[in-house]
Amino acid sequence: MTAAAPLTAGDTMTESFSKHLNSEQRAIILEAVSRAEAGTSGEIVPMLVDRSDDYREAAVQAAVVMAALAALLISLAVHDPSVWLFIPLTFILYFPSTALVHRLPRLKLAFTLTSRVREVVHKRAIRAFHEKGLHRTREENGILIFISLLERRVWILGDRGINAVIPPERWTSLASDLASGMREGRMAETLVTTITDVGDILKKHFPHRMNDTNELPDLLEE
């Protein structure tokens, strides 16, 4: 059902193509979706999220470690390594450390296992797939291109009809290419290429039909 690849690039839970792409880039992506779907009955939906989770436990861990390290450095600087200085300093410094973690959300990932990050993004993508109705298309041929920026990961998920004829591994290279392009700062161009490639694959198995209608939005927003 899925294929994934690491990405590169930032934080909040709402999808925001408008935040990361200008109006011209969004128009190009919408045109690519429309053009790709013109040759297939499949539904292709790109979705961009700033993050897939808040990672609250990791945020607390990061803040504690940062506060303790800063307190230790201060204690050594004033030549007072006693716990009577270290513990109060750690407590005081925890709050600015928490603020810093929220401003630099990638710090949370340093305290999160890679396998955990992968699982979080995978689950978020699956949830989005069902919440947005990609599993309700007439021929079960909806496909989601899910991009999670904070975690730097791309997932491509196909519905049952697609997975019955196209192996999930087929999407892996596309996800990898999209991730690579985004690392190079070419989000719009690479996404257009990915959409086009997905459309070319789908039209071989799900050709366009005369009575076909666009069942899903061409870009997903929450």
C-alpha cells in the first residue's frame, strides 16, 4: 500500500501548500494533477503537512537535556559544581529551553528513534488517506502523495484497486526522487514530475473513461 523516502526541510499541524509554495507554483501543480488525471480514471492527490506529530515527550526530553547541560556549564564556569546550584538552575533554564525547542522543532527528532518517526509519518499518511476519502473512489484507485516536512519524509499510498495491479515497490523510487528534489529546493518542479509519472503509471491500468468525474480535490488542505 505504501512507499516512503526521507525528505528535507520545518512545523504546525495544518497542510499549507500556500505557506511553502507561491500561487504560480500551486497553479503549476494543479495543472499537473489535471493533466495527469485526464489520462486515467485514477485520482491523484498531493498533500503537504508541516509535521505529522507534536512529539511532546521528545520535546520535554530535549528541553530537560538542554537545561541540564546549560546548568552544568554555568556551574563549572562559576566553580560551583554542587547540586544546590545545578538543580535550581536546571529548573529555571527548563522554560527557555522549552521555548527554544518549539522554535526549533527538529530538535525533537534528535530524541526520537528513526523507526518511531517512520511509524508516525506512516500512520499520519494512512489517517489522511481515509479522512480525506481517498478510499471511497468508484474504482478504488485513489493515490495520495503525502509529504511531511518536519520529518523529511514522503509517502505514496495507493488504494486497493491500485495495489492489486501495481506493486507498492513501484512507488518507492518515485518517493525517493521527490525527496531528493525537495532536498535541492525544487519542491514544485519535482512534485510536478512525480505527479506526471504517477499519472503515466495509472493510465496503463486505469485508462480514462468517458463518464469519469473528478471525485477528489486536486490539493488537500485541512
